[in-house]
Amino acid sequence: MHAMTRPARLMLVLLLLPFAAPAQEASEARPGIEACVAIEVDATRLACYDAAMQRGPEATTRADAEAAAAREAPGAPSLFRRDARGAADPGVQAAIANAGRGSLLDSRWELARDSKLGLFNFRAYKPVYLFPVFWSSGPNERPFSPTPDNSVADDQLLDVFETKFQVSFKTKAVENLFGDNGDLWMAYTQSSRWQIFNGEQSRPFRETDYEPEVMLAFRTGYGLLGWKGRLFAVGINHQSNGRADPLSRSWNRIIFNVGLDRDGWALMLRPWIRVPEGGDDDNPDISDYMGRGDLTLVRVLPSGQQFSLALRHSLRAGDRSHGAAQFDWAFPLHHNFRGHVQVFDGYGESLIDYNHRATYIGLGISLMEWF
């Protein structure tokens, strides 16, 4: 029998981590309130207090009920009941503005009035993770594009094993643009794929994608088939790999985000419109592969496990029908990080691979998940 390669051994060890880790009851996984006092970052400290105080579905249900009652207050013109001087009743207005407080989407976007933490605090955005082992079923050794200057002439010698990591954060630049609603967020995400096991090629970084964006987010308060509409956002997104031809890839989008949640679930639907780039387009057919929208469904369990499924599609038929699916599972290992498994299949795992289809499996740890 042949000896296992180092990446294969590492993959096996990481795959067995969730079974080797001691079982934790939900109550044991929650930090004690004394552990929150020393945390200096406001957003992280608030999340710690929420976990310690077991702020959950009951608090959100109560906030939603109080908001609904305030909207239906007897004799209330429009949305608010008025006092004798004709001014909006502050208590009623506060109840309406606190709809959804403590919900999954509120915990990430500070949607409710009493959830807002002010400006320029670093907040979680997309998951932050490190996969020491990231395997591909078929490395893209000759990236190509309909633009002749963006097609590689010779094969790149790539290993099927590499390392992938992602960092992501957002911060609020303006709060309450429209009364007690409407926040302007700035976000940044960066993901890298490092051929660390490819010693023959000097272990290069195969691809790094940079994604800054600006979003205007609003609190919403409608119901749909048992779900609560919490968020509507619109933003401008730029994504590129910062490389020269023939490996340059980039696009700009106007992205809309509709967010709903319910007990332990969150659903985000993001259609987008690509901003045309004219004659200097590195990848004119990118929308037919990377899609024109995506949908992400997240399930959060009391045990601390999280599951997410992300789907995207070109929204075209025939030869222009392409898409991708990504499944993520995060499970507690320590109160500061989790084990993480990621499975991707389809087109566009990275920008350089936007029109290349393959299956990828990543194993490692994550510091921050969706919620």
C-alpha cells in the first residue's frame, strides 16, 4: 500500500475533528458573562453578552409583537399614534423601530433601533476561515476568456491540493439617514488560494480576489409564509483579482439584498446588475457563468453548529445556463473558533475560474460564520 501524502493525511485528520472533539451541551458552549467584560471591540462584546444572556427567539417574538401592536394602536394616523400636541408618541415609535430586535439578521446589520452600535465599529460580514487543505477535482491549468489578451497560452503546473483563506468585515459609515432607518455600510472581503504544497513551482499564490463594496441597508417589517422580512439593501460592488493580462479578471455590480429570517433560519436573496465595462472587458461573458443573482439559506442550531447553502445561476437557458452550489458546515471546537467544512461544485469558485467547472472541498477552521 502506498503511503498517504501529507495533504491527504492532513485532510483525514481535519475530517475526523468533529468526531474527536468532546461533545458540548448548548449551555456549556455559551461563554460566561464575566468573559465578556474584557472584550474591547463593541460588536464582539455585544455578541458575547447576547450569548451569555441567551437572548434568542423569545425576545425577538416579543419585539415583533410590540411593534405590531404599536402599528395598530387605536386612532393612530399612518403608523404612529399622536399625543395631544400632535407629535409622534416616542414609546410607540420606539416599539415600531425595534421590530426584529435580536433576530439573526438584526445581529449582523443592527436593524432595530436599540441594536445600533454607532459608527466605524468593525462588524462581521462574510465568513472568516482558513482551510489548510483545499482540494480541487480539476485545477484550471489554462485560464481563458473570449478576450484574446486574457487567455493563457501554456499550461500552468498546479497541484490539486492548496490552502484557501478568507477575511471579511464591514463597518457603518452613516447611521439613520432617514429618521430611524437607513444605514450606509462599507465592506471588504478578500479570499486567497495558495499552492502551498506545490514546491516544484515555488508555492505561488494561485489566485487572490479583492471585493470592496458600499451598501445602503434598511429595516423592513413584513411577513411572508412564516418568514419575517428584515432587510432590504442596495449597494455597489467591485470584485477583481488585481492581476495583469492574461490573468486579469474583474467586474462591477449593483447588488440588491432581500433578507428574511425566522427561528434559527435566515434567507438572503441577492439579484444583481452588472455595470458594463466597454471595450476593455477582461471577461465579457462572466454573467453567464458567475450568475445574475444568488440565494443563501442558513440554519443555526442551539448547539452552535451552522449550515449554509448558497446557490447562484446565470438565469439563462441553453448554452448560457451555468451556476454553482456551495455548502458550508461549521461546528464548535473552541469558544474562539470552529471546525469548518466547505463543498463547492460549479463555475466560478474564484474569478480566474469564472468559466471553469470543478468540485472543491475545503477543511479547516473558521473564526466567524454568518451568524
